[in-house]
Amino acid sequence: MQPFTLVSGKAAALPAANIDTDVIMPKQFLKGIDRNGLDRGLFFDLRFLADGSPNPGFILNHPQWQGACFLVVGPNFGCGSSREHAVWGLRQLGIRALIGSSFAGIFYDNCQRNGVLTISLPVPQVNELSQWISHAEHNQLDIDLASQSIALSDGRALNFEIDPLRKQALLQGLDAIGSTLQRAGQIRQFERDHLQENPWLA
């Protein structure tokens, strides 16, 4: 998993509330046996018109916001079904962080497991940030996970809180398995001690 340390790039605003996982990754893209092509499915019904051409009204299709690596989102982002494909699609399209006031619980956990930083800020700050980046001349952000700060193009900074364990895993690029393997020696020692104390288990 790619570590998240200091990431700089464009930010785009998707301020609508309750954007669910079916909007993020429609069900027709869940049929594959691997993760290939999920970047095409991301926000498919918003990004593309009925004839398959890009929707000029969708923010990520605007030249000034193409290639955005941050999304400033509305409340309860990622609600609905628990499909992890939604997060896989975000990563394939290059999204590194989501900034919003609230996220659906399972979606939030899926982001953590796949290296997408989710930042929760108070509603007034999210609204202000969303309006700020809606102007192409200052849609660049720098997110420094170590210092837990978001730097705006005018020099302002927004600080955010994050669970220490989630922070460390993201900084090191570790998923749940990687985090567990850091304690492989302790796990093996426990197994040896446990079998020694309970030999009938062998």
C-alpha cells in the first residue's frame, strides 16, 4: 500500500450530501473477478452521458480539476452498501484523501484499509474549504499527515484529528495484514508459549 506522508495536488468539491456507494461505484462494475477497470466505473453516471461521452457538467471532467487527488465531500459520504469497490475505484483514479464532515462507518474503514485518508472537519470548515477550491486559481492543497495539517494556497492551514493507529498505518503504507505482521515475532512467541503450556493442542 502506498504510504501517505506529504501529498500535494488539486482538490475538487462534491458537496452533495449522502453520496452513496452505488453512486461512487455503480453495480454493473462489480462483476469482474479482479479490480481492473474500476477507475472507469467511478462516479460513472455522473462522469459520463448516455452516449458514453464525458459529462461536461461534472467537476472532475473540467480541465481545471482533472487529475484531482483530493475530494471535499458532503456529509455522510460513502453511505449505502458496503462495497469495497468504491474505495478501490477512488484509488485507481488517483484519489488520495477525502475531506468532509462525516463518512459512513464501513466506507470509512474501507478507506483506511486501502490507503485513502479520510479527514473529518466541522461543517463550517468543510463548507468554506469547498467554496475556496471551487475557484480554479486556488484549488491546490498540501496535506501533511505527520503534522495533521491541510495547507491552502493562500498560506492558511487547517488542522485535523486522526486516530494514532490509523495515522501510523497510513504513514507506513500498511494495511491490516501489514500492521499485524509487524508483530510476527510476538505472535510466534505466543504460539510457542501457548503450546508449551497446553501440549494437548498439538
